[in-house]
Amino acid sequence: MQCSKCDTDLGDMNTRIAFICLDIAGDERIDSYWLCKACGFYTLESYRDRFMGSTIVTVDDPIEQADGEAIVATLNACPDPNNKRCMCSVHKSMNR
């Protein structure tokens, strides 16, 4: 993964700070967050496995560190982020 702000190499899935698997209208989506130590911004990669189509991977604009930390804190409240059918409050708020 490359930083969406400064293009620094952030490593692979093993170096992401947080992630969550979601079930969105029959599609599986995995949102993964990385923190760049070089510039301090977060990068969000969304992997969407579409039920009726091809896989889509997007990288969002850089996320300010304070905003990224708030998102990561929310995701870390999930007891099972790898389970797209988890019924915790985090998944309930995001599986829309």
C-alpha cells in the first residue's frame, strides 16, 4: 500500500492499523486503514467484492491524523472486525 498523501510505502495487510469487513447490499467490503509515519496521514483502501460483478479497489484521499485516530478507535471497538455479519454496534452503524 502506498500513502495517499506522500506515496511512502506503507507495507502490506499485516501493517494496516485497523480494518473492518462489511456486508453492503450483498457485496462484501473491506475497509483498511494505514498510518504513514513519514507524513502522519491515514490512508483508506476499500476493497469491494461485488455480488454481481467485478471486484473494485479504491484508495481515498488522505485522512488527517486526528480524524483517522477517531475512525480507528471506533473500529477497534468491534470484537470481530473480520466477520461481516458481526452484530456489534460498529457493524450495525456501518452495514447500511
